[in-house]
Amino acid sequence: MATETFGERIRRKRTEQNMGLRKAAGKVGISPTFLSRVETNTEKAIPSEDVIKKLSAILEDEFDELMALAGRVSAEVSDLVKSDPGMPAFLRQAKEQNVSAEKLMKLLNKVKDED
């Protein structure tokens, strides 16, 4: 099965909640036209981080997952990477060695448990 796009995910979550396009757009503070363009993956319809955060709240979906599907990195994550000069190299090495985020979390939890 192909990975769901950002727009497909938004539409699915909205319809699962029986929420109309106009109602969802109003709750988020965007036009129904823009939300429709987001859901149909129109090229220039890329919502801001703030809009994605509001969508995640009203659709009860994970903010970080939505950001990833939208091809974006939150300001918080960007700041974390920038705050430690070794972080980009660490992430590159994890990618090169095909270490998943799940494996990294297990490792971090193991280290945390040892303290």
C-alpha cells in the first residue's frame, strides 16, 4: 500500500469525524477553497506550521506525523538540530545506517533506564 499523502490524510481524518470542509476550514481559520486545495495536493497549497498544528488539534492527529507528511520540519525540531553542532552528523549517520526512529527511541529509553 502506498503511503498516504498529507492531503489524503487530512481528508480521511476530517471525513472520519463527519466534519464538513467549510466547518473544518472555519475552525482552522483558512478558506474552504484552500483546504480543498490542500486535500487534493495542489502544488502551491502548503499550509503553514500554525495551520498544521490547528489541523492536528481539530482532527485529533499527531502533529509531527502531519508535519512529516507535509514535508516540513517544525521550528522546535529545527531549533533542536541547530542547538547542537553534532546533531546533523548524528542524523546523517543514523540515516546512512538505516537506523529507524523507532530503534533510536528504544536505544534512548535503554540509556535512560540505566541512569
